[in-house]
Amino acid sequence: MPDDSVQLKLQLDLKDGDAEELAALTQRLAAELKELEVESVELGRESESPEGTKGAGLDWGTVLVTLAASGGVLTTLINLVQARLTRDERRSVTVEIGGDKLVLTGV
């Protein structure tokens, strides 16, 4: 990661949701984030997962985003996440940057 880049970890949480719904939401969020002017968007990876499982190695609910430290992309990213949360009050997203966390909820 270049020195002028920042990596964010987005952790989605669904109250009363199942793994399939979480996977679908994670994929949709990642696709929307890729449309922003970010350097990269990746799905999170688990350290261990059973062989032969669908989506093996993926940590559904986690999206890693790398963006330039300068510019207004962070504000755009937060606005996108907030807009997604207004669609369903059961959702929340934790945004983590360098160990600092911000929890956004669908209120």
C-alpha cells in the first residue's frame, strides 16, 4: 500500500439476518464501492475455512477499501454507507481506520 493511501475495514452486521443475506449485501456494497474513485476494494478473508465450502476463505460481511489519503472520497464513501443503512434498520456497519472505529446504524 503506497504511503499516501489509507485502508478502511468495513464490517457489516445484520440483526436477525442469515449468512446468505449477509453475503449478498457484502457483494452489493463491494460493487458500489468499486464505482467510487478508490484504489481497491476486496472482500475480507478468513484465516481458516473448511475445504470445499462455498465462498471458502471469504469473511462475508467484511470489505477492505484502499483509498488516497487526500481528496473527498472518504466523505463520499461514508455517505454511500449511510444511504445503504437507511434502507433497513436491522443493518449496521463498523468503519475501522488505523484501529479507530466508527459504528453507523440504520436509524
